[in-house]
Amino acid sequence: MPRTLIRRRHRNIQCSDNPRSPLCPLWLLILIVGTIVGLSMGRAQSMGLYLPPVTKALDIGREPFGLAMALAQLMMGLGAPLSGGLIDKFGAGRIVVVCVLRDHRRALPHVRGHSPTTC
């Protein structure tokens, strides 16, 4: 096929012809962004599942648990620009490695059966 026919074929599929078409870049962008937000917010939205066992184990009410979850979300929101700046400066790979090592160091005493204060 000549190159002009290929261009013409792709040019015929436009958002102005059928804005609800799945090939429309705007709908594709909305779908992708919605999927990313849904996956990232899943962790925050599922914290309520932990409410009964945590409050029962710690013998606290739902208010302190809710406050702790709200503060955690606030800190994640405030830390996001800092994380983004570090990723821009040092690269995503290095930051991921540092975070994994940091979390591994924090979790290691719990895996061994010790509390973090007795390490």
C-alpha cells in the first residue's frame, strides 16, 4: 500500500467523528488515569478492613485508629512532592533501592522475633 493510503486510513478515525470511540485518545487517557488512581487509592481505601482487628488488639476505639490513618495519608501526601523531587534528581531506580533497603532494615527485627527497641 502506498504511504498516503495508510495515513488517510488513520486520519479517518478521529475523536471529532465519534467522541465515544475507544480509539479516542481522550477516553484512553481517562481510562488509564482512572486505573492508576484506582490502584493507588486501593491501599488507602482498604484501611477500614483493619479497623476491627487492630482496635481489638490494641484495646482502643475507632477514633484513634482513624486519626492515625488520617495522619498517615497526610504524611504520604506531603511526602509525595519530596519523593518526586528526589526521583527527578537521583533517578527512580536509586530511590527505589534506598526505600527497599530502609524498609527491609525496619522489618528485619520483626522477622527475627525482636521488637525494634531491643535490637
